Amino acid sequence: MTNSFPPETVFPACRLCPRGCGVDRRQTSGFCRAGDRTRVYTFGPHHGEEPPFSGQHGSGTIFFSHCNMRCLYCQNYPWSQQCKGRTLSDEELVCVLEELYRRRCHNWNMVTPTPWLPHIVEAVDVMRRRNIRLPIIYNTSGYESTATLTAMHEWADIYLTDLRYADPRTAAEASQAPDYVHIAREALLEMWRRKGPLQTDADGIGVRGVVCRILVLPGRAGEAIDSLQWLERHVGTDIPVSLMAQYTPAWQARQRRGWDRPLTIEEYRPVTDAMSELGFTTGWMQDVATDTPAPLIGYNMEAAEPAALVAG
Ligand code: SF4
């Protein structure tokens, strides 16, 4: 398949995501601070994703360094915002995909892949030329450009996307993305138009489709309900929704009033009620952890060798 994101075209004026920086990433960097060579923090079988993705052997998760959001509560901040990780050549990225395949992972789960699409598409193409295929999960905050999504619609199999906010003021404060609500909703409509409901194989493993994650934020449960109502009106209730209660005040949220505490059961319950009342037919609801805080980094994941990738 032709690479829709050739490095020689993309990197001189990067507009891969809605930030539209237009910078030459060979010389400088834009909002995400990414250069023109792939950086990865760690990778391995991940057993904490939704069941159709983790399956028995784990989701083959690759945590890419850098991100086009700056969430003040980000659990992955050492690599998403502090940019820790190791620079990989295209050949090394192919080795990562090979390793995940060898470990019998059910998919290649690319976490925040957008800044690195030119190299990722190339590496997956090498695997496909060798007749090695796994479903590709595009695991994203939802802050994506519809032009980029359109260009890769034949390449990604599954979109695992967020609807993080319903109020632009919250998106501006928490992620420096005041246009997030509009952008993420448009992106989700495009994903849904291309892939539709989640399809699984005979073993219940996801092979194609869209799953929407909604992380319920402390003091902002109403925005999660707003997102559910928007989904019901504009997408329908057959989209699998993964309702998440795992918010933990990480990174700058520890010092930010209103963001410095976990979600409470009292806040979470109206959201689960709304999900049921609106008639969503598939999905998952996380329990609120009452006594154990959610693990912070790479939770429930076996890092693959070489673990040295974590060095940053
Ligand atoms: S991927 Fe990075 S450099 Fe490119 S447009 Fe987005 S934030 Fe800017």
C-alpha cells in the first residue's frame, strides 16, 4: 500500500494534527515537540485494555513519545510531555512490531501515533509485505484532523478514541485545546463513517470498528453525560462506550485545585445511570476504585525486551 504520509512531504511542513503547526520537523518542532525520527517509550503485551483488545495474550501496545495534547492530569506525562523515550530507526520499529507478533499479541495498539505516522505506516507496510498482519488499533485522545483520518482510512482497523470534554473551557484549561470538543466530535463522526460498530472474530477479539472512551473527570461528570447524549443523538447507541472512572491526579493536577482528587462514587453514579437510560447496548463501565488508587504508568503491562527502551 502506498504510504499516504511520506516523510519527505510531511516533515517539512507538518500538519498531521489539528494544531496545524506547519513547521519543518527536520529543523525544529511544533506543539508536540516531536522531531522527524520516531521515539518510543516502551512496548509490550497490555492486559488492561478493553477485553476484545487484551484477549488472552494481551494487546500489543506501543507507547509513542510526544503528544499533541497537554493534559495537566496525564498519567503518561514522562513520555507524552517530558518526551522521554528512545529514538528508533524504521528497522527498529519493524523489530518492535515483530516482537509483539512473536509474543502472540492480538493487535498492534498504537498509543498517540499521530506525530509518527510517516514511519509507522512504513513499518506496518514492511510487515504486510512479509504477510504478517495484526489489526491496527489507533489509540488516540480524539484530537485528530479529519484530513489525516481520511488519508489513512484503509490503514487503521480500529479506532479507540476519547471524548474527553464537552465544554471548551475545560478543554482549554486541562489540555490547552480550546477547540477540542468540536474537533474530537468531527473526528469521531469520520471514524464511525469509515469503520462503524466493533466487529470481533470467533474468539471475541476486535478486528475492526470504533470504541469511544469517556473518562469521567472529578467535578465534571456533567460533561461525560453531555458526551453520552451527543453520541446517542449523532452516532447512535450501538457504538461501544468504555466508561472510565480511573481518573487519578497525576502530573500537574496534583497541585491544581479541582483536579487534585479522584472521582467519587457519588459523581460517577449519574453517569452510569445516564449510559443505561440512554440505551447504549455495548461497552464497559469501570468500577470506582474505593481503596486502591489506579496505578500510574503502564499499568497491567509486561514490558517487552529490550526494556532499555524505557531509558530516556
Ligand atoms: S503532529 Fe506535532 S508538529 Fe505536527 S501539526 Fe501536530 S502538534 Fe504540530
